[in-house]
Amino acid sequence: MTVRARLLLLTIVLFVGALMAAGTIGYKMGNTSLERSYNDRLLQARSAKAQALKNDLENVGKTLLVTSELMRTRAALRGFLQAEYETFNWMNKNPNVQEWQEQLSVAYQADRNPEVAKAITHLHKLPLFLQSQFVKQATNDDVPARTIVNIRGLEKMNFFKLHETIHPFFFDYAERFNIDDIMLIDNTGTIVYTLQKGLAFGTNLNSGVFSSTSLGEAYRWSLNANPRTYKFIDFSNSNGMTPPVAFLVAPVFDKSQLLGAVVFQINLERIDLLLSDNHQWKKLGLQETGEVLAIGPDGLLRNNSRVFFENPTEFLKKFSSAGASSQTVKQVEQAKTTALKLGLPIERVRHYFRAEDSIVQTDDYLNEKVLASVGRVHLPGGGEWLLIAKINRDEARAPLTPYMLLFTAVGLLLLAALLLIFFMLSRRLVTPVKTLENAFSDLRQNHWDRRLPALDNDEYSQLFKDYNQLAETLEKTTEAKEILENVMHSLREVLFVVDIYQDQEQAPRWAIRQVNAAGSLLIGIPESSIISSDLKLWIDTDYSRITKCVIDDEPMTESIEGTLKKISGEKVPMTLSLSRVKSAPHSLGSFVLIANDVSRQKEIEKELKTQEVMLKESQRMSRTGSFRWEMDTGKMAWSEQLYDIFGIETTARPSSDLFRSLVVADDLHLVDSAFSEAQKKMAPYTVDVRIRQADTHEVIWIRAVGEIQYDRYGNPISSTGIIQDVTNLKRAEIALIAAKDEALKSSQAKSEFLAHMSHEIRTPMNAIMGMAELLRETKLSADQDYYVTIFCKAGEVLMALINDILDLSKIEAGEVSIENIPFDLKKLMNDLEDIMKPRALEKGIGFSFEIAKGINPHLMGDPNKLRQVLINLVSNSLKFTERGQIRLNVTKNPTKKDSLMISVSDSGVGIAPNKQHLIFQKFSQADSSITRKYGGTGLGLAISKSLVELMGGQIWFKSREGVGTTFFFTVPQREQVYNVGTMKPVPMKTPQLNFAPSVPRDPNKRVRILVADDTEDNRILFTHYLKNGPYEIVEAENGLEALNKIKSDKFDIVFMDVQMPEMDGYAATAQVREWEEHEHHGHVPIIALTAHALSDDRDKSLKAGCDDHITKPFKKDTLLGVIDRFSH
């Protein structure tokens, strides 16, 4: 073989080797580049759709939360719940169940769907009735049921009235935010409202046919949900009654009370359109076979297959060839969607959920090889899906096939040349390009400060200069853009950037390109939800003026008025101004719209007008006018009312001389004096003077009130004030003084009358009841004892009536004062139990009391009044209770600090609802039969109410007829002062507790008693009360006789009637004390006997010198107790 052959062979080998190497490398590079390109494209498509899906559900969720907090939603849930009772009554009166079922069967084509037919037979009356009414009217009107607002013939029913109120709002809501259905579920589980009026409308999710569906799951979640939260309920295969849907649910609260839930229904079509860009997959760069799929944790698709959508027949062939069962193929064909019908193997899905986001080559649901970007997406409101962006692998590699031969040929030709040229030009070409690449990389990372060095005068030198200029321009532009954006978002005014587009044969569309934070906050939804929406959704104004300014280039010289519509439906008045900006591509024009909230300004203007009218009306009604007097110029200004007061025409020029001419001459010095005194003290002035009206010459009284303004040197410069016609007030003062005198005389006469009547009644009652008590001590037959018992009880009833009338009279006369003394609440309750428990046991009922833990029993207040109220209430319960028990509780008042709430509960007859308003009225009981059966005057509760209110509390009751009654009342909780060292209540004394120490009396000592009483019956009663004891009774008929006997004889104790002829008991006692002091005589105990029952009787007796005070009628035990206490 010659050298030439060898060289030729070597050349051929090198050439073929280079060719094969170039072809292999080129193919791998092309394949890798294509796969990387498609991987990036798939990743971008999946990320974009994941974000779009999250944004869409998040916006719907925020809209749901806004809806759950609307007053309209809360009112609707409360209203529907209240209207259900009326609806059930109507249904029970018109039970057309069979007719309703037939209407629904026709409307829902139940003959084609056994599951629907079965569900209709299991529906209760409420869903049957509600759905049939809407179906019937929709059929008659030939419109969808979701558009029906009210039901003809049932407009007066509260349920349909409420539906008519809220349906337009929710209908508009659903249209605006593309929501498939909106539902309201009350807190009992009843679906009281749906937009679609479907098969679930009116059913109960606790027990109805939909209780086990995902809608029931949504309701049950809301029962324990927190306010301002929502949950996403995923799509699931339905039971055949309704198409597959997902739900977003949020609870509705009124403060802490759960009213129910609001539910947004989302259909599969929304997911389809969102993941396919409205079935425009090529816009996502997914070519002919690419698509984005959403797969749930169950492995099933949540959207439709692209292949099925574009060619259902071809899809079903491939699906069947891939091994799908004929039943599954039939289900997909009938459902007309692959969503929730097919998916990926569950193990593969679980692996994807566990793994990180990745690019894989795998088999799809048709067993075709695909390139896929797989990743999880966390859904707002809970839940997680897989998003898979995929494309057939063959399609991805297809571009390489036709170019392989050309690539190989060109590669061979260029290989030798490139090898030769590369070494020569690499340093010259590659190095500057690498420098530019690094510089542009810095630009992408916002590093604007890098500049390239100057080179020789060649192409790269100019390129480096152009780069430096570009970097400088970009830096300035970016800074300006950031400043502009910061300014725009910091504006308090609402700002929109709007582009106007004109579609064919349609009205212009005002697309919002940008909105600032103030606009988003005021409207109530995120900026992303506002951008691209129509400006007319949010702003109502005269758009013709904007059109002339932006499109016709007419100048806008002044702002225009408009209103901004919030997402809640509220409208805010605004002033609008705009400025043209560079038009967006394909738009008719672009502009910046600035809207300023003038709601506060409108309110202020309205308030000012209202206040002005109110001021004029108040001055007119109160006969008051205002003035201002410029003292340096003598000019005056009067309000309209002042002219009317003075009787002067409004054309007259006001002045100080004119005013002084109207003042009565005798009163001018009062004006001068008041003005002079005000200047001296630099204080406001008030003066009442008489003026003579200019038109009628009538003399009236006026009151001038004003103040003087001074300059910085203290010189008066002006005075402002008001003048009021007080003629009627002056006349009223005179009448009031006269009335006060008459009232005092009347009050005094009433008090004297009460005292006299008390004495005249109690004096004979003392003898009557005392003699009855003595009679009971004698030996009586059974009949006699029975008669005397009735006699005593009647006397006690009469005295109770007298005491109640006197108590009420004292309260009404204002003679009852509330004490503030220390007392032990527990001891008071024990004493009350000692009194009341025996009475309760006599009737065979229980009585108990309880003081709640944490209540200090050492209190300040009026224990006597508190005891009287408790005795009245417990006695009232005893009267009306035949069996059971009476319970008295003391707790802290839950609604007011430093207050106790006391309740008396019984198991008595209760009070009829139509009689409860009479309970606290004087001389009133529930009805006349109560008085006949139980007795009583009807004054006890009226007195208790007055005493509770005097103590600073309130009283009320709750009662159920036949069950019992509970009376509640409150009193202030004032704890006693504590000793800091011992932390015990400081001992305090009161006059009522300051008694002499009790010393046992010698039983063998004979007690000499003087009884001074002008009534012989009372003296006889004393004698017979004490005749069997070691007592010696001496009688006196008047105070003078008693005084003489005390001076001339010795007595251990004296009982002195305070009202006697010749000398009353007060005077006699006072003279005895004077005699004792003058003669240095020992102190004789004197006990006042009085038939008076007013509050100051005891004080009057003690001030006169008496040692104690007994009110008639008294019992024998009371008399003996006093004698034992004072006769040692």
C-alpha cells in the first residue's frame, strides 16, 4: 500500500470518525436541549397553574369569609330559622306531598335516574314544598329556577319575603365571582337557601338524604369551626343524585353564637377552564398533546382530559386499548368527562405525594410515554392535589428527526473548518462574549453599578459602550419606577390605571391595569382580584365625560363626582380626577384615575346643615337669640330670633343704644353693673332684666349671658352671648314657690294624718289583740279555742294590712331613709331561716338558703330593709306553694360589679303570662280568685320593689304557670372596713345595738311598775298581762299625774304613753329627766308606748329621754322581755 493510499485511508477514517462523533454528539445535544426546553416549559406551566389554582380558591375563600361576616347573611340565617315555624304551619294545613313529589320527579327527570327517584321519595315535607314551589314557577315562566326571586301567591310568607330580599344579592355575587352555587345552612342543619334550588334545598344534613354526602361533611365541620375560618371539601364521586362538586364552607357567627354556615359550590368546569386556559393549551406552550392535570389523594383526575375534550371517540378507543374495562369506558362516555372517572395507579400517586417536585418520564392514563413535571399544590382551606404538566415524549423529540441528516452533513463540513478557525478566533471572540454574559447576568440580579472597560476600536468596543449606556438607563428607569410605585401605593386616595378597549359591536371595556393599596383596602378584596376587572364594577360616574377627555382629548378642568362600590355592597361618595397616560397596545386610550373619599365631607356638610336648622329651631322654641357687639366700633349683629324677642323689624340696624332703649329704666343699672363686674373679674356675665317690646310695648323678662373678649393689653374689644326670653320661667318661678309652700303644707298635713290614724287604729287594736291573747291563756273548749285562733289571725291580718299601708304611705311621702350600717349577711339569713322554716314545715314544704363562695358576709347597708324585702318575698312564695320547696340564693351580680343578686325560687302555682304585668302594682294580684283563695292586699311586692330601688337595686321575676316563680333583686355590695393588722372587720356601733348589758333579774324581787295611759282598756291589759307575776301595777291617766307619782314614789320601770291629755308622754319624760338631774335622783327607766308607726317616732322618743320604745299593739312576750331587761 502506497503512502498516498495510507494517507487517503487515514483521511477517510478520520473523516468518518469525525462524522460519526459529530452526529452522535449533535443528536444527544439536540435531544438534551429539547428535553430541557420541554422540562422548563412543563415546570413553568405547572407552577403557573398551581399558583392560578391557589389564587382562585384563595380569592373565593376570602369572598366566602366576607360573605359570612355580612350583616345580610346573619340576618338571613336568623330570619329563615324564625320563618320555618310559619312554613311548617302552612305545609300542615296544605299537605300536598304527592303533588310535590310528582312535580319534582318531572323536573329532575327521575325516570332516567333511579337514585334521584329514590331520593325524592325520602324527602321530608319542607324540601318537597320549597323545591316544588320554585320548580312550578320556573316551569310556568319558562326560566331556570335559579332566576326566580319570589313565589307568586306566597309573597306574604316570611320565608319567601326573606328569599326575595337576599336572592338578588347572592345571584349578583355568584355571577360576579363565577360561583356555581351559594348555600346557607342554619345551626340545625337545614339548607334554608340555595342559589340553584337543587335537590338538596330544604333538606336537613343531620338526618336527610344528603347527610352522608360531602355537603353533610361541610356542615358538620362548621359546627366546631372558629370564626373567620373556612374549609375546602374536595370533589368526590356523588351518589348519583347530583353532579360531582367541591365546596368551600365558613361558619357564620353573631358574636359568640353560631348561626349556621355559608357554602360556595365549585363545579369541575371551573377547574377545567383554569388548568387549560379556557381550553387553549397551546398558549401554555403544551403543543398538540400537552396538558395540566389535577389529581386528588384518591388517584382520580379532578379535570377533563385534553384528548377526551378534543376527540372523545379517539380517546375512548385509546382508553379501551390501554386496558380499561368496558364499564369504566361507558361511565366516561355517559359522564362526558374523565374527571373522577380515571386516574393513575394509587401507589404511584402516593409516591408523588411523598416525593419532592420532579421531572419524570413515565406512562400516563393511556399508557403513553410522556415527559411530566409533577408537584403537590396545597389548596387554601385544606386539602392537597397533585398537578402534572405533561407532553408526549414522541412529540417532544419529533423536531430532531428531519434535521438529523442535515445536521450530520453540515457537521461534517464545518467540523474541519471550525477546528481550524476555533483556535485562531477563540481568544478574540469568546473572551469578550463571556465578559458580556457575566455583565448581563449581573443586570438580571439588579446589580446596576457594574461597567465594562473600554477596548480597542472594534465591534466589541462599541458593544461595551452600548452596554454601559443600557445599564445606566436601566438603573435610572428602575429607580424612577420604584419611586413611582412607592408614591402610588402610599397615596391615601384611590388610584386606578385604566385601559379602554373596544370589542366588536360591544360597549367599551374599561380594563383596570393597576390599583393601589388604598383602592384594594376600600373595595375590600385583594389587588389581584381587581386587576383586569372592569372599572364599571367598582366606580359609578359619568363615563361620557371620561371618554371625551381620554379618547377625544378634551381637557377636564374640574373633578367629577361618583361613587365607589365596595364588595359588601356599600357605596362611598368620591370625587374623581384623571390624567391621560401612554396608551397600552391595542387600546383606545389609557388614563390614571384618582378617586378621593368625600364621605366624611358629605357627612360634615349634612351635619352642619342639620345643626344649623336645629340651632334655629332650638332658638325659636326656647325663645333664645345670639348677638355679637364690636365695642370699638359700636356695631352689633343679632340672630333672627333676637329681632322677634325685641319686637323689632329685621330691617332695623342693631346697636347697643337700640338695646338700651328697650330696657326698662329701673333695670339699666343691672346691665351696667353686670358688664362692669365681668370686666373687673374677666369672667362671663349673666343678668336678668325687663325690656319693653318695640311692637307691642309689653314688658317681658330676658336673660343675657355672655363673655367679653380682650386684646393682648387687657382692653375689651368685643362681647358675644345669648339673650333668652325668660318671662314664662319667671312666672313659673313665682308659681313654683307658691306650689312648694302648698306641697309642704300638704306633706305636713299628710304626715300628721298618718300619725293620728296610726294612733287611733293601733290603740284599740292593742286592747283587742291583747285581750285575745289573754283569752287564749284561759281554759277554753275546742270551739272557743278555734274561734279565738281565728280572731287572732284576723287581727294579725288587719295589722299586716295597716303596716303595709303605712309603709307604702311612708315610702310615697319620702319619709323612708336607707341606713348604711355594718351587718352580717349570714346571720341575717340564719335569722330569716329561723322565722320562715317553721312556717314552711307547717305546709310540708322545704326551705333553705345558700350564699355563694367568695362573698364576704360582712357588709355595709340597711339590714332591716333587706330583711323586710326577703320576708315579703319568702312569705309570698309560702302563700302560693303547696308542695316542693323554697330556695333562697345569694350570688354575685354577673352584669354589674360590686353588686349582689338575690333570688327566691318556689315550686308554686306560677303566674299566668297575661297577668305578670300586674305583679308590682299596688293593691293588685294576678286575679281576684287569688285574693279569695290566698288572701293578702297586693302591697307586699309593691313595697319590696320600692325598698329595693331605694337601696340602689332592681327587682324582676321569671315565672311559668304550674311550675313555679323566681324573684330576683340586686343590692349594692359594700364590704365593711377591714383592720389592716388583723384583716378583720373593724367593730362599729350603732344606736340600735347600744343596749345596756343584760343581768338576770332576781325572781323573788317584786317589781313596781307605773303605767301611764289615757285609755282604760290599755291599763287593764297591762294589769291582766302581769297579774300572775311578781309585779305591782300603779296607774296614771295622763302625763301630769305620772310626773307627780314619779316624784312622790319609787318605781322600777315606767311605761309612758306618748299621746295623753293635759301633758303628753314626751313632755312628762323630759320633765322627769330635768327633775332627776336637779335633785340628783337615780335614773328611772321609762319605756315609750306609742301607736305611731312613722320612721322618726323611735328617735323622737329617745331624744325626749325614754330608754326604749314599744309600738302598739304589742304582745305579752315583748312586754315581759322589756321588763326583764330594765328592772334589775
